[in-house]
Amino acid sequence: MTIVPLDQSFTRWDELLALILAAFASMNGRIDPPSSALKLTTESLAEKARAEIGHVAIDGEKLIGCLFLRPEADCLYVGKLAVLPEAQGKGIGKRLLTIAEETAAALGLPALRLETRIELTENHTVFAAWGFSRTAEKAHPGFARTTFIEMRKAIAPTIRAV
């Protein structure tokens, strides 16, 4: 398996969209409001890749995972971390997050930040095992109850040899 950045040469938007939808399918009917992944199109995904820092995990010729990164003032936001259901539990998500940590360090950002739905307690457990801590509970617009939690992970500063 290799992880490669999304760049201008990437053309497999249909396959990438299918990967994200498959990875997020288990959330359908479990979370409210529904996942923003359901609103993605191949065009909006291509635009997301131009505006953010995207990576895909490839096994042979098959896309099996992805993530999108967006620099913020004090952290690197991790979004659309997705691994095909049949490839989950094999360390791919953790390897993708290693890319996120390396990117944050290279950008001089001290932390990763992600959001996960309140109902997805198994995700909370996995992210906590990967070093993330719950930092906030928030609600989507129009909701009076907590709909998602924010989690952060501090990144060790990169020490450069002189």
C-alpha cells in the first residue's frame, strides 16, 4: 500500500467519491444531521482537493483510503478520513494520520483537530487510542443538542539538524 498526495494528475474522482460514500455508509440512519459526505459530488471533491491538502491510500490499483487536511490558525484540521470497510482495522487510518502529523509539523502547526459525530462512540475510542483528546462538544446549526465532538492531538515539533 502506498499513500500519495492528490495533485493535478489525479483523475479518479468517481472512485474517490465511491470510497468516501462506502466508508461513511454505516453512519446512514445513525447520525443526525446526515453526513456532509452525502452532499459530495465528483466536482465538489475535485474542488476540495484544490482548496485543501488531500491524500489517497492505494493498494495495487485500488483506492482504499483518503483524508483531507486544512490548515487553520493553530492546528491542521483532518477531514473526510475514510477507509473502505473491507480495509478497516489494518492500520490504514493510522498511516493516513501519520501523514497528517508530518504535514502539521512541516507547516509549523502544533496540533491536529478533527470532528466526529456524538453517536459514533467507536470512533471516539479509536481516535483516543491514536492520541486524540476530546476538547469540545458542539451542535450543528439548528440543533439544541450536541451533535459532534471536537478532538485534538498535540504534535511534537520537528527538530531540524544543522
